Amino acid sequence: MLFTINRTKWLNVALVSLLLLTICSPFSVAAESPKPQVSQEGSATSAQPMKNVQRFSDVPDTAWYAEAVNAWIMLGILNPKQGDNLSPQLVMTRGDFAKFLAISLGLSPSKSTLPFKDMSVGGDLTGYVTALHNEGLVAGYEDGTFRQDIEITRAEVASLIVTAKKLKPEPQVGSGFRDVPQNSWYAGAIGALTKAGIANGKSKDNFDPSANIVLAEGITLLYRSFYSPSIIQDIGNNGTIQIDGQTYHAGASVQGIFQPSNKAALHNAAIQFTSAGDTIKSVEGLIIGYKDALTGTDAPILFDAQRDAVIGSVIVNSNHVVLANLEIKEDLNLTSAVQSDFFAYNVLVKGKTVFLKDNDRLESQITNIWFDNSDFGQLYLYNSALLKKVEISTDKMSKSSSKSKGEVRTLAIATTSQVTTVSNLYTALFNRAPDTAGLNFWANALNNASNNTGTGPVSITTVTQGFLTAPEGTSSYPSSTNAEAFVTSFYQKTFGRAPDAGGLAFWVAALNNAGGANSETAKTSVTSQIINVVGTPIGTFTAKVDTDLNVDESSSLDTLNVQSGVKANYFGQTSIPTVNLGDSAATDAKLPGSTSLTASVDIGQMTVHDNAGAVNLNVQGMIGSLQITGANSQLVLGAGTSIGNLNVSSGVDPATIFVNSADLASVRSINGQSTAPVSNTNSKSNWKPDPDPNPVTLIGVPSVPTNVTAIAGNGTATVSFDAPLSDGGSAITGYTVTSSPGGFTGTGTTASPITVTGLMYGTAYTFTVVATNIVGDSAASLASGSVTPVAPIGVPSVPTNVTAIAGNGTATATVSFDAPLSDGGSAITGYTVMSSPGGSTGTGTTASPITVTGLTYGTAYTFTVIATNIAGDSAASLASGSVTPVAPIGVPSAPTNVTAIAGNGATVSFDAPLSDGGSAITGYTVTSSPGGFTGTGTTASPITVTGLTYGTVYTFTVVATNGVGSSPASSPSNPVTQ
């Protein structure tokens, strides 16, 4: 059985991770949260606030396990009551972990026959353990027991998680820990968890497999294993998609979602998907702007799915997002992070659209929702009094939706292509991103039912003219500007440089031919043409009529198609990989007349189809390979045109395809065979395949790069190499470095080194290098030596199990603790213990205990511990229990108020000392003066002194005694006469 998280759970977990710091907000993803009430008119009222979700009092937000624990609270797995403690350092039993593992896998308690004889029917853990047994995940002991109350070890937990996730065992990785033998039963599981980034060792070198798992560790491991979403790391121009370090390709139903133009919007997006091998078949959930991934990204952030569907839910967690051509089978959630305009074009939501507002947001940070040609299902606006407005334009496909009453207005909103057009105008004319107001105004001007003059929708020409005549336009392009200055200024703003000579000449001529720089119409026309180059990657261009084509140096043309009978003049400065002359699909054998191409660049491959007719090639460069598909073509080569290899059909004499037989001398090889000089002028040539050809230089792929070496970094490798000995006759245009395993790549347009990113920590990699020129790729180089990326150094995790003992007789406390579970990848250099209250500290360079001095007797203190390594300080540990320093033991203070009465002897009374010195008083001694007669007592006054002399005047002093010694003598009593 393959365990997956259902889409509802995945959405809830995603919302938890995004809203964790506002866990007590009025909206909760917990199952018991109230649903909004919908009136009969279809208007959704604000949701009733739910009771605050309780949290554990001993789980601070700064704790390394807080995210996992609080997520489980929101999901209803943990249900604390007010004042409850989690006891995160409580050791877990086998039964405890089995229950949480079953819940994480979505398994319900089983009522089938008990598999273990030591478990009782109806026991709290029995059903969960039975469910795991039925799925083949637990087997128990040989004597038929499960032993649910035995404390579970780190090795056992690793084995259970790896089995449940069906991860490949990695014993070699596991044995990287000194205390994990490679042949041990748990090495493969520990290695798999480590490689997947789910678990770390107790330290850099030790995993401590026999140690018990505490509750905080167990919850965190399960959260990382089964509740964390996958992350989109990159979308390549070559169709590859990097997710969690793995390379995928988009299946037919999701190619629009993963098109390269969505790379910015899906940067570090969270995703739930289904794949077969390395092909993504469907997308079940998507979070755009996951954990602030799009903060700082230029607006608008366009996600155009090209009518593909997400079969689960979509969450938007960023400002200025534009969704386009997207079907969402379940819900669309806009989080409280959406604090500026949200746009949707041609979006269909089958479930609910929920806008989660934040009560603490300033009223200046209010949101507009704009959507056109879209159906949002039921629209719930939480705390909607803070929402500025919702503006919609519906069509016949839309259904009635639930909106917050009084907040819905109707407005025609521009389409995606119109927004793109206006954005391109801003970029090209003003070299900046559009402001929201300007984008809305001009894009809507293209689409609104009426404009300022009431004459209907305006055209792109009118909008462009509006840009040029606006204050910013007249400032950037003054009316006194001549054609050359206008084109130069345009280039500077659009490309960030002066125009190349060919581009300047071309566009100046175009501007002058259209009416000159003083004509707004001419400037508008030329600007609109250049916008097509600026805003749209050319890729493939087909010349259907006579065409002058200019491609700037910042752009590239992959394929040029010239239809039969068309003349194409190419003024670009970059080479063209592929050119097709004529129509391969045409069945008309009639030759249409002259087809021609003029260019001053190299061409990789050219095909002349049979219906191209007479072909004039005025190419001031090298045509690497020229393929003739039939026998009727008549070629004329201009001066300076040369052909690396001519491919003709079997039985066709190459000389018959040239109008001028001397042009055959411009061909270096025919069908792969080198050519000899051709001297005859007959219609037939003397060419025959040469069995012993003279050496000639042909254009081919480069030879392989050499001397490949690699240096590992933090999740990266820097690969150096020497350029190929031969470039194949054409300049090398780039290099690609590929890792093994994993297929991670890095590219560069010049020489080494090239850095490959996204590598897995602890995995050994080798690297090969491929060189590319206009013809294609070289063979792969020999592999580099093996290197292993290391994990980045971070601060340690927190120390644990902090306890304190107060000083007895000293104003100190001795604080003991356990070292952090992780040292962050760098040895711990010291610990700092801090008291509360007072902030007194104690430090140590090794482990516990550490003594804190300077405390106050009689004050109750708790203590926290911080660990430090080269990267910095850990978070503070949980506080110790409270302890109170005790003052030192000494002699009592002196008794007071001593009085005497004469009689048969003298009776002396006194008050006990104000302090017993920290030890109970054991007796008192009264002494006369003169004579030194004494009297003693073990309790309090009075005490009688006998043996006195009649007629003598006496005074008396008192001394108190405890276990340490005697106090000073008291003040003398009043005098009495015996």
C-alpha cells in the first residue's frame, strides 16, 4: 500500500505552516471551525469567531519543535486544554509512537483480530498497532508480544519511518556516523532518513541509535516525514522541473503549469503531485508564495496555466499575483499575506474561494480582488469589513457566487494578453515595471466597453501614443529628438546599452520611412514593432511574405522558416541554428519562383525543400549542413557563402542543383565526403565519392572537455575543466556540467569553473562536462573524482534536560543540562547559563554543570542554557525548575532586653536573638559581673543565677549558643543587690 496524505489534509497542513504565528486568529483549519453562514440572498456574512485554539504552556514559539507541535494542534492530532503541558522531553514508548505513526499515515484504529497476545481488546493503543500490523509495518517479538510500554529507540523509529515511506535503505550513508556499523540492521534506515533530510545525528559524528526518542523528537520526525510539502526548486528552459532535489518532466496534462514563463511565480512554491517515474501526471495542490518565497519579486507575478487544472486546492500567499487560464478543482485560498491587488483571468474554481483576513492589519493595507471571465464558486470574505472591494466581470459561463454584501462592483477587466502588452510597453519605453494604477488604467482601456471619449475600446496603437505623449513620455523622448537619438534612447531603456550598428541602421530607416522622429504615428509604429522583440521570445519565426527581420543581440532566433517564393533579409547579429526554405508539407510540384535569404551570420543546419524553386543564398558566413530534399532545386550562392557539408539524395549529381557550377567550389564536403576542385563547366560534374580524401576542415561538434575536477561546497560543487582541444570548426557557445547520481546540472557560456547547486548533503558525486557549439553537443568528458557536499553550518539546537541545585550557604546555583541534539555542523565552543530574575550568568567551554554566582539569598530562580558554535548562539533552552539559594550558617546574634530581679539568687529575663545564625539555638548562658557566676538553660528566659554574695551589686549578660558556636554577649542588665 502506498501511503499519501489526502488533499484536504495537505491543504490544512499548508495553511498551518503559513498561519502558525496567528494560531488564535478567528479562522482556523481545525475540523470543528464554524462555517460561514450564507443568507438567502446568497451573501456570505463574516464567519463567527471560533474559540481560541489552546497551546501547550511548555512549548515556546522559539523551540525547535514548536512548528511541528503547533501544526499537530491545528490538525486536531493534539488537543491541549488551558494550562496543559506537553512535557517535550518525555520518553516515548513503542505504543505511543505506533499510535502517532498510524495517525500520520491516515490509518484508522483496526477492529480485526488482535495480532499480539499482550494487547487487550479495546485498549487505547490496540487499534492503531493492529492497523500498522495489517499493513505490514510492525511485526512484534518472536514470543508473540508487542511490548507497547517499552521505551522506543532512535534506531527503531528510523526503521519504522523508512518502511512506511518506502525509502531506499542507505547503509553506506548511515555508516557515516561512527556509532552506526554499516552491517547493522538499522544502518540503512538511518542513512535513508539522513539523506532525505528528515533526521540528523546527536552530533556531527554520532547518531546514538540506542538512545530513546523523546516526545519532541518523535513529533518532529513524523511531521517532517509525512506533513511537509514538496518544494519546486527550479523550472528549466529545457523542460526539466527540480522538486526536492529530483528532476522531473511535465506530462501532457500539466505542461501549461510548468511552462518556463511560470518560473518566477512558482519559485520555491509548495506542491503536492502524482508522478510516474520522472513524469508529473497531475498536480493535487499548490502554494504560490510559500513561506514568503516571492517577497521582493517584481510585480505583477504571472502564473499562466494555459488552461491546465490543479485537481486539488491552490493557496496564494503573496501580493500582486495574477492567475490566468487555470481550473482549480477544489478551493482557492488567499491568505492574509495578500495585502495588495490580486488578479484572476479566465479562472474557474470548482470549490470555495476563501479570503483570510488578518484582524491586526492596518486599514491602509487593504486589498482589491479583480477577476475577469472567471467563476470563483462561493466567495467567503473573512473579516470583510477591512476589504476594500471585489471587482468582477462575468460571462455566460459564470454561475452566481456568494460575495460579501455591498462590496461587489462590475468592471470590465483586461485579459492576460492585454496586461502583458501594457507591461511590455512600460518596460520598453520607460525601463520600469508598471505601477498598479497605470497598469489597471491602460490595460482596462484596451478592454472597457467605453473609454474617456465614449468611442469604445481603444487600440494598442492609441495606448502607445498615449505613453509617448504623456509627461513621462515627452520627458524621455522630447519632440526635438531625431531618428537616431530616438532609437538610441529606446535601446538604452530597453536593452541597457547602445544599439549595435545593424540594429541602429535598421530601425532608423524604418522610423524615417514611416514619417520620421517628429511623427507620433511613426514613433508609435516603430515602437510597437520593437515591443514584439522585447516582450516575446522569438524562438521560431516564419516569413510568409517578403520580410526584413532584425533580432537584437539580447534575443535569439532558434528557427527561421522562409516559405516558397518569399525573400527574407536577416539583420540580426546572432547565428541561426536552423533554417527551412520552402514547405515540407506542400504537394504542389509547381516551382513558385525565387526564394531567397540574405544574412551575415553562421547557420547551423539548412533544409531546402523541393518546392522552394530557385533559391538565392547570400549568406556571409558558414552553413554547417545543407540538406537538399529533391532534385529540382536551383541554388545561387552569393559571394562569401560557404557550405560545410551538402547532403543530396542518392543518384543526384550535386552540380545539377547549382545554377553556377563554380558555386560547387564553396562546398567543403558532399554527403560526408570531402570535395576536390571542380574544373568542368558542363551541366554534369566530375564529382565522385573520394576513397582517399584530402584533409579538410568540416564543422562538427566540439571534442570533449578535459581535466575535469570538482570541489565540494555547502550543497554545491564547483567543477573546473579545460576547454576542448577542438571547437569543431565553430565557436563554443556554452558548457553543461552534469552530476552523477541525480543528474543535477550547471551551465556557463564561457570557460570553467561552473557551480552545480541543489546537491544532497552526504552523497558522493562525480561530474562530466559537455561542450556545445552551433552544430550540437560534444560527447561527455571523463568523470571527475568523487566529492561529497557538506551540510551548511548553522547554530546548535537547544540544550535539554536543564536542572538546578541552589547553593547552601553560598549565593550560587549549580546548573546541569544535556548537550544539544545537533551541534549545527560545527563543534560547540561554549555554553552560557542565565538566571531569571536578575540575568546573572555563568559560562563554560565544555559540558555541564556550570555554576552561576552573584545570586540573592531567599530569591527563587530558574535558569536557561544557550549553546554556542562558530555560527552563533542556539535558542535558549526550556527553563529549569525553581530553586532558592540559602544563606550560610553562623553563630546567633546576641539576646536582647536583659533584665534582672534579686531574690534567692538573681532571676534574669531576656528576648531571644533576632537571628539564630541559620541553625537552631541549643542553649543560653547568663554570667554575673562581678564574680562570673553563671546560670544556663536549654530553652528561653528566665534563668536563675545562684551563689551570689549578699550586699553586693551585680549586673548580668546573656550568650546564645547553636551548632556553630556562641553569640556575642548581650548588653548588661540593670544592677541589682543580693
